[in-house]
Amino acid sequence: MTKFAFPSHPLLLGFEPLERLVERTARAGADGYPPFNIELVEPNRFIITLAVAGFTAEDIAITLEDRQLAIRGQQADPGDERVFLHRGIATRQFRRAFALAEGVEVAGARLDNGLLEITLERREPETVVRTIPITRAP
């Protein structure tokens, strides 16, 4: 019996990027910081909310590349001028990545009271039907 390998099955043509997407998503979900919620607010609208207390808009970068939404945060080190008797609030950097399906677009981002909200909207793909002409061999 032949083992079924999803991306190499002969009837699934052009799905090789899906395997890379699954691998990339599995690696990205390892760290639990910062915590986040994903909320469905309308049938085709989502909001990702990240708890980024202490970060300013200048400390955060949001990029979209190859259907991957990446959120990076890095605070400046307070330096030697501040003396902490106890330091329980971390100033560590973070990176969160989310794989977006085809047709899902970033509508905007907002930072308010330590919560970063990223709004996503799904646009229905247009159905295109084409007739393929058949040429005859000479």
C-alpha cells in the first residue's frame, strides 16, 4: 500500500506552499508571549487582540509578507539611569505570526490601553470560469 503524502499526491497540483505554511505555523506557535485573542465580530471580519502593556506604537512593527502577518515588538532598554528594587514587568521583545488564508486582508491596527487590535476582513474571491481552447497538432 502506498503512503499518502498530501503535497505529493498526483491529483493535488500546486499545493506545495501549503506544506511550508503548516510547518511555519507550527513553529510560530511555540511561545505564549504576548497573549492574544482572536474574535469573530462579523461573518467576514476578525479582530486579533494582543496584550502589549508597556509598548508604544513606535515599539511595534506589523508586516504582511507572503500571506503571513507578523507582529514584532521591541522596547528600548531603560538604561542605567533607573534603579529597580523589583522588576516584574518584562521589557522583552516578541514576535507573533499568523498565517492568513487567501482573500483575508488586514483592514487596520489600533493600540489602546495596552491592547493592540488588528482587524482582518475576508473578501470573497471572484469566481472566474475560462474556456481553454484546444489547438490541433500540425
